[in-house]
Amino acid sequence: MRLLQSPAVRVGLSISIATGLYGVSFGALSVTSGLDFWQTMALSLLLFSGGSQFAFIGVVAGGGSGVAAMGAATLLGMRNGIYGMQVNALLQPRGWLRFAAAHVTIDESTATSTGQTDPLEQKRGFWTAGLGIFVLWNLFTAVGALAGGALGDPKQWGLDGAAVAAFLGLLWPRLKGREPVAIAVVCALATVLAVPFVPAGVPILVAAVVAAAIGWFSHGRSDEGLEPDVDPYAEHPHPHPSGDAK
């Protein structure tokens, strides 16, 4: 199979472009919040977590201290640690790849990888999405930081909705069954209700807690849940144990 024909690679590339473009919004907002170009790039290169980065500059722009900004960024970034345990068990990277994998373990790379059933496709999806977003996110962060105020309000370009649209496009086709759909709707409602009362970025944590609570107490059907975005075998015959295709 040629690499570009891999379903996981195609999904990873599409999510990389959609999410990477959003870096323009972060770069522009960061410099208008008071950070210079190099401080903005350091956040994207070293922190590399969109939600945490926006939380950091949000606190700084609001006059908060560096400690408060780091606290908000850390709170939102804790989920990546949980993703890391899952990715480590799934892909089992070795040597220096463990450090690289840890740095690009984010929502999109984890979702692209876990959405596949074939181990090779899981690796392809993870690295394509992780490295693709890392390169494009930093590239467009630089563009946004250099353009600065010339872009005006980034929201006027619709870039603030790009990441959300990418998440929905990735998640919705995978929801199979009434219970997963109901949980998604309840979490969306909890997020909307929490927005007016908690700092930016916290509503998604509220939704995560609600989903975890429902999942803990739920006794739904075991065959319902998240399905792969793309069946890697949809266009290719399953290999037979004897080596023949069927």
C-alpha cells in the first residue's frame, strides 16, 4: 500500500491542515496580548497544545500573573498525560521516539490513531497527524505573529471555529448507537451552560467530567461506542491466515 493511499494518512493530513491553519489565530492573538514574536513561537514549539496556549495568553491578556497563566495551561494540558498512557500502550514507541511521541500527543493525533483498528494504520495516523499539525501549527503561528494587528480580529476570518469544526468532523461519523450520541449531546449542553460561569478552556473539562461520570454509571450495550473514522480494510481484502486474500 502506498503511503498516500493509507486511510489513516489521509485522515491525518486533513486534520493537520484544518488544525494547523488555526495557528494564525493564536499567533495574532498572542502578540496583541503583549507577547513578542519569540515568546509566541516558544509557546507553540515547546508547549504545543492549542487549548493550553490560548488559556495562557488569555490569562496574560487579562492581567493575570505568570503563575496563574501556567496554572491554567497546566490544567488544560493534563488530559495529554492521559492520552500519553494510552498512546504508549498502543504504539509502544522505543528510544528517542518516546520523547517525540510524547511531544506530539494531542487530541488530534490520539483521536486519529485510536480511530483505526490496524496497528500499522494506528502508527501512521498518529505520526501523520502529530507531525503534520506540529509543522503547520508552528508555521501559521509565525505567520499570525508577524502579521499581528494587520489581520484585525482573527475571529472575522472564522479561524476560531476551524479547530471545533475539525473535531466535530472527526468525532461525529464515529458515534454509533443511541447512547454515545446522547452522551455527546449532554456534554455539548454542559459545555454551553458552563461557558458564562467559568474561565475560558474550563468548559471542555466540565464536559469531560460529565462524560466520565455517565460512562462510569452507564450500563449500555457493549457493542455501541466510537467506531473507526475509516475502515482501513474497506478498499482492501482481508489477509487470510494462510497468506491468501479473501
